[in-house]
Amino acid sequence: MSGPSLYESLLGPAFAALPEPVRAFHGADGSRVWHGRACVEAGSGPLARLAARLFGFPPPGADVPVTVRLEAGGAGEVWRRDFGGRVFASTQFAGCGRWAGLLCERVGPVTVGMALAAGEGGLHLGIRRWRLLGLPLPRALAPGGPACERGADGRFHFDVAIDHPLTGRIVRYRGWLEAGAP
């Protein structure tokens, strides 16, 4: 490894408190592939379904095969999540300026800045700032929802919900991953 990973840099000494599977998932630099299974729940309203389609979120399904490919380098990480053949990508990077200390994630025209909270129970992510097309917008209108990662049975477990005040739940995906290609 050439240096600390993105998450190690943002969390500092708190990174060591994470469960081993979470450290393994976020601790490596360079390219890596993880695979597993997930349950995907879709929002019920027409605006939520439209938002999910526009951002490329996966359709609903139980026991969906998942592959996550991460490419670390330069200023961040590119994440490609494949849920049963539906791929959506995002770029994660460390915030700077007013966003310093936040994990930033860009999906299409939206960038969110998330605070990371690490502990023995896992990693919790909470949105603190957001931009649409580069323009900062009020936090009260930010997308959000609970997002956490933990370790159990030697696997990396995730539970991510994306909600918006105007649409309600857009998508929720939860499941587990193991290192390596399927």
C-alpha cells in the first residue's frame, strides 16, 4: 500500500476501532472487487421511482447478486456497484475548504458531504452538506437516510437508505459482501 486509504485518512485513529471486515473493505488502496447478495427496496411514489431511474439505482429485488468494484487513485475512489446487472457508479473523495473532514460522494449532478462516525459497532455515515450541479443547497432539502456498515460472520454488511424530503424513500439496499470476484 502506498499510503493510507481514503477512509483511513478521514477517520484517523478511529479507523482501528472498526470491525475487521469494514477495515478490510475500506483499508486497501488500488483496485479491488467484492461480491455478495442484497435486498433492494424501491420507493413507492412516482417522484421517488423517477429519481431512482435518473440516478441509475437498482430495481427492487430479494437476494440480488452484487459486485462492487473500487478503483482508488489520485484524488479519490470510483465505485461501480452492479446489482443483478444494473450498474451505478459514484466517485468518493475527501472534502476540502468548508467540506474539510467530510467524505464526499458524487452521483451524477449531486455531490453530498458525509460525516463518518466509527466504532466497534461499525461505520455510520450522515449527510452534512450537498450540492446540485455545483450549487450548494439547504441541508433541510438534502437527500439522506440511515447508512451504516458493519462486520458479521466475517463479512462486510451494508444498509443504505436514500430518502428525500420531497419524494420520501427513493431506494434502500442492504446485504453483505466478501472480497474477490464471484
